[in-house]
Amino acid sequence: MAKFVIAGRADCPYYAKTELVADYLQKNLPDFRIHKITQRPEVWEADLIYDFAWNIIQQDWLKDVCEKNKWSHKNSPIIWRELLDRGGKGLLLGGYNEFLEHAQLYYDVTSSMTTELMMVIAQENLEAHIEEEQEEEALKTCINPLQVWITSASAPACYNLIPILTSGEVFGMHTEISITLFDNKQAEEYLKSLVVETQDLASPVLRSVSICTKVEEAFRQAHVIVVLDDSTDKEVFTLEDCLRSRVPLCRLYGYLIEKNAHESVRVIVGGRTFVNLKTVLLMRYAPRIAHNIIAVALGVEGEAKAVLARKLKTAPSYIKDVIIWGNISGNNYVDLRKTRVYRYESAIWGPLHYSRPVLNLIFDSEWVKREFVAILKNLTTTGRQFGGILAAHSIATTLKYWYHGSPPGEIISLGILSEGQFGIPKGIVFSMPVKFENGTWVVLTDLKDIEISEQIMTRMTSDLIQEKLVALGDKIHFQPYQSETELRKKDKRISLLITDDSQEEQVSDGNRLITPRNGAISRTQCWSLLLANGAFSSGCSHISLGHKDLVPDEEKNLVMSDAADFPNQIPQTTFEKPQS
């Protein structure tokens, strides 16, 4: 049996004529077989191209074949015979002329194809070759797994997130995923053990799991990026230093995402500190995909649902449409005006779709205004709000809604870049009500009776704007928002401390309390006195001073109800190893 290999440029007319003769011989001779290799013109005789490391990334196909087989041939086509009975390298026959001579000498077959017809067939060959390449690429996209990257993979949330992602509930059972765990070199041993545990799951949707500790390789062809809190032992001394420390990492991530990630990459930001700030910084340094960067707010929403469910003695999943406004990990605002409960056991029953307003079922309005707020504040200050299980579930659920849509008619809270909706200033990331559909989200600006008072809006947006300005260096000091009432009371308290000239007191350690008559008090004494007397408001969205709540009683409320509006006063802790 004779087997010939015919290779050539897709647009070569001589290759077209050779191919026609070879097809005729194969059709009419039982022991004659051919194999065709078609290459694009730029691949057949390509110039050498080098990357930044001077590695050849594209070679001359013809030259490579000739060097491999020690042949000498420079034109299209090239024909050689495979020695099926002896093995080894093929026997070079030559080009167009040599093959026609061989066909005429051995098989008495020749061709009378005109030049015009040769050119037409050559153009058809090129078009057919391009179509085949496009079909192959389409098939590859169908079988290539979804590339999922998780930053700060040594964080507890990652450990709880991996089983959810590999269960098939997030992206679907028909979508395979490859997970890459990205962290610093110090976490490499832990990441290796995490890879082994993930492989032991034997998940049908998990194609592979790997680790990455090299910054320059981060986010290669990533389709989904989950940004968790960066683990650091760096000590920060002030809130301003803590804010500015977020900028370098977000700038690096933004650059790498723009450079290495897939053009349709989706970035989801979670964690327990500065979620809104990190999101807006990533948008700033990765402007090409800024529209695909969001912040997770379902953790705060789920926490509020659980507290309400314990009060109503029902399941948290039966409570829907809790709206979280503002700073997800800071000065936010829990809105219950649209919240409803389903399948509630009471004197009134209805079908599964029947629901009732939560505020109509909680008859103790003082509980909503006081105890509900205190419970949420206690969970926040102890850090339970950002536990690994809750953070992982919130991220996974948000991703599921992003890819498959949220439940019809349900309100979802999401941190996105403000475009002026609800009177929110532009340019900050703000949690607001949305719905997911068709692979994106839509802000629910058509909701009725959800207007926010100017004071509450100013309190939330002021801190977010200042966070951004301080982080970028446009503002030196962070000043928590204080209402006029708070400022008047603070001035009154300070005046009571330092304006009484009629007395001089001795403190237990022997130091004097210095009045304006006899000089200045020490810095430590001043802070202790001001804190003890409630001179500062806890309206700062991120500082936990480690003392009792100093907010006036008339303003201690998270919840927006039908009766009155109460501003959110939940302080959040953010420092890594804060020092006094």
C-alpha cells in the first residue's frame, strides 16, 4: 500500500491541483491513500516572533518539518511518502512537479486544470480551512473548564467555599471548573494540603485544582475571581494607615486582571473589612472590566433574617426582601419595609406563595428599635458576621444568582458602583436592592416607599466618600460623620470637662487634672476623659474603640420602619493588630 502526505498553504493554487490529482488516484486505486495537511499562509512561512523572555512563540511550519526530517524544501506544496512496511521517517518526494511526474510515470494520470480554476479552488480551500479552525475553537470552548481563581486562599472562607463550588449548585452540573488557589509563598504548604482535600472530594464537575504563589502568573485566563480578605501580619497604627494599605494590593490585582484574565471575567469581592473600598479600588485600577466587579452583601442580609426568624419562631429561609443599604462592612442600614415572611404559622394560612409583612407580625415595636439593633451590633462587634461558613455561602449564592438569575420577584442586596440611583452620590460602591437576570443585575429603582431620609443618606455616604479620599491620598484624616445634635452634645460634654475653673482635682496616680488656669492635660488623660464621658460618636463606619456605645438613645436604631427612620450606628472593626 502506498500512503502519501500532501501538505501546503491553504491559498496555494499548486496545492489545489496536487490535491485534485491525489483525490482521483485514491478514488480509483484501492491501495493508494493520501493524508492532507493544510496550513494558513502566516503559519506556513511565518516570521519568528519572540515574547518578552525571548522565547520563540511562532515558528515556520515548513522549516520545522524539514529540520525534523533533515529534508531540503522551500515551496508549497511538499509531498512525502510514508514507509508503512519499514517504519522510520518518510521518503521525500518533492513538490508539485515531482508529484505530477510520479503520477504520470507510475499511474499514467495527469491534470489539465487551468490556472483560473486553480486560483478559485485555492480560495475555496482557504475559506474552508478557516471555517474548520473556527469550529475547532468552538468545540474547545465547550469542553474547556471554567477557570475560577480564589485570592487569599489560606483564609477560612476559602476552605468552606470550595465544597460549595464543586457541588455543581453554583455553575451547574454541566459546567466543569478548574480552581486555582492564589496566595503568598508562606501559605504554600497549607495550600498543598488544601489541594489534596479538594481532590479527595472526587467531584464530577471539578476538572483540576492547583495553587499559584507567583504574582506574575496570577489570574491567567480567569473567568471568575473571588477576592477575599488579604491575610497580613502588618501592624497599623491609625485608621488612615489601614485605609491606605489597601491601595497597593488593589492596584496590583487590577493590573493583573487587566493583563491576564479573560475579557469576560467576573470579579466578586467578599470579606470582613473594607468591602466597598476594595471594590471601588479594583474598579479604578481595572477599568476595562469595572462593570463586572461587585461586592457581596448577602452575609449582612442573612444575619438580619436569622435574627428575625428567631423572634418569629420560623425558618430564616422563609423571610425575604431584607434590603441592606450603604457600607457592607461598615455603616449600613437594614430596611424592613419590604420584608415579608412566607409559610408563617398563625391564625391566617394560605398557599406557598402567600406572605405577610414582617413589621405587621412583630407587635413589639420596641424590640425592633432596640433589641434587634443590639443583637446585630453584638454579632458584628464579635466578628461572627464574617465567619467562614457565612462568607462562603454568601459568595456562592451571589455567584449562583449571577449566572442563573435570582428567584423571580425577590429583592437581593448587592454592592455596586452608584450611578446616582436613589440619590446616592456617583463614584462610590453602595449596597442597594437589585435583581439578577440574563447574566447581569438590574437595580430596582421602581420600588415604592423606600425613600431614605437625607440625614441617614448623608451619614452612610459621608464615610464611604472619606474612605476613598483617604485611601487615595486626597484627604489626610478620616472624620466620622456627626449630626448637629451629636456635635452640640459633644461640645457641651467637653466644656463641662475643661471649663470649670472653680475646682482642681487630684487623680489616683498623683497627676493633676489640669484646667485652663493651670495648663494642658496629657494626651492619654484627655482621651480617657473624652471616651469616658461620651465625647465622641460611634458613627465611624470602621472604628471599634472598645467601649460602650456612646450614641444618643434617640438615634440607636438600624431599622427603617413605617413609623420612623432611625440611622444605623453599628461600628465595625478593621485593624490588623491595632496599637493604642
